[in-house]
Amino acid sequence: MRIFGSSETVELLPVNDSVAIDAKRILLRYGAPISVLDAVSQTHRIEFAREVAKTALPERQARLRELLIENDYIVIEGDD
């Protein structure tokens, strides 16, 4: 894994179960549907929860929805 312009590689450590559980709770709190969340990988759950936590409180639900759409966990059908 590369970190923002760094040429060094970083070893990913195993995820602590409590971190994964907290991430899932955060995503549920801010509106992730359970059926969608079941399809989200554990790595993405943690990544999304961290991103949502850094977002201003009134914007968290919208930001989570953006993340789920950007990563194809939610598909918006267009008016063809």
C-alpha cells in the first residue's frame, strides 16, 4: 500500500474487532441501510467511518451516501 506520494510501502495490520464493530455502528447511525452495509467490505467500513467522523456533523449523512455511491455500493438509476 502506498501513502500519498510516499515511495515507502506500508504493511497493513489485522483489524481489531472492536474497530470494525464501531465502524459499523457509525455507518448505521448516519443512515447506511443494513442491506447495503452487509455488502461493504470491512476495510471500506472502517475507511468510510473515519471519513464520516472527520466531516461536520450536519453533513455526515450526505457524505456517507456520497461514499457509498462513489464506491458502487449504492447505484442511482438515471432518467434514460
